[in-house]
Amino acid sequence: MATKCTHAAEHDKKPKPHSKGCEDCLKTGDTWVHLRMCLECGHVGCCDSSKNRHARAHFHSTHHPLIQSAERGEDWKWCYIDDTYL
């Protein structure tokens, strides 16, 4: 049985991305693989395939559970707490 996200129903925000790249990598001059945007505040971070995993680090520091892909042509969302796609 697939896990169902318990946070999506509470979520009605539509944040704008803060940047066109990983905010934290841009500050340090580092690179990333793919981008994810926090659906709570609009923070843009790099994915778990990137060496810094800034999107996940943002979740751990803020407890904002929902992200979406910030990659062109991708249309999916993820809940870190429930470990499932929305």
C-alpha cells in the first residue's frame, strides 16, 4: 500500500522561487545536479543527487515538508515527512 501525504491537504501556498539556481550553492560558488523548490517559502535548493543536498538540508532546518521539482518539464511534488510523491 502506498503512503499518502498528510501535509498536502493543509497546503495552499503558491510561493515564487527565490532564485534561478540553488541559493546555497550560488553563495559558495558550488554546482548542483537538479533543483527543488520549497512549497512553504520558495527556497530553491539542490537535490539529493547533488553533493550538498541543500533542499533536504532546508527541510531539516525549517521542517517545511513539501517540495516540487524546479526543473523545466518536470511536474511533481514530494513530501519529506511522509516520504512520498503528491
